[in-house]
Amino acid sequence: MDYLSGIMIRTATDRDGDALLAMVSQVYLEYPGCQVDEETELPELKAPATVARQTSGRWWVAELDGDVVGSVAVKPSSASSVELKKLYVARTARRAGLGAQLVKLAENEALARRSSNMFLWTDVRFLDAHRLYERLGYIRAPGTRALRDASDTVEYRYAKELGR
């Protein structure tokens, strides 16, 4: 467990599903056109611990006064690469370093797995997240990918060589 201004970070359980869905839904509402379609696009939010176990990954949540205010997960992609996933921070918990702490937690997990690279995909609308990733040494790759989902998501890919 880890604390930052009263925030506790712990391994996610399947019981966190409803709280994760509520938090992610609130984050999506901040961006025009973003929609949460939990059945087809975010079913993993219903059972984060099970999904992490099935993908050989890890998933954490951050709590403040019993409310989930943050999330991050990792999923191995190859022997040397781990994908950072599900980084969300509730508006009420931003600007306190929680996002950076969650990314560092994910990077430490990747290093413990002897991975040398971490990458992620992020919606082009999530400008604050892009600034965070760039501040933490992630480099945006050229081009985008379109998901053709309910939110009409287009994403940038970021990557970082770990240990630098």
C-alpha cells in the first residue's frame, strides 16, 4: 500500500468494478463525444482482478476516503515490452502527483518483469494525459489509430525505454 495526500493505492479486486466504471464514466464526461459502452468496449471494468490475472497483468486502484479516484494497469505485450493501460484519475484527485505515481508503479512492475519498454495508447482528446506522459519521458509515435467505437476514438501511441 502507498499513500499520497491521504490516497491509498492497492491491488484492484473484482469488487472494484462498479466504482471503476463510475469513475471512468465521470472522466469520459469531461471530453466531448466520449461515451462509456461498458458491454462492448470496457467489459474489463466489471472484473479488473480477473482480467489482470487472465492477461498475466496487474491492476491497481487509488482510493480516497473509500472512493476509487484512480486506476492503472499493466499487461505484458512481449518478452521485453509491457503495455500501460487504464490510467484514469478522477478530477477531484488531480494535480497532486497521483497520475505520475500510478505511472511509476506501472513502470516498476514492468522493470520487475525484466521489460525494457513500456507503451500505451491514449485518446487524442486527453491532452492532460499527453502532457503527463511527455513529462515522464514518453515519446509520441507518428500517426494514430482509429478504434471505430461509440466515441469515435482516435489514439496516439506513446512509448518509453525503461531504466532511463
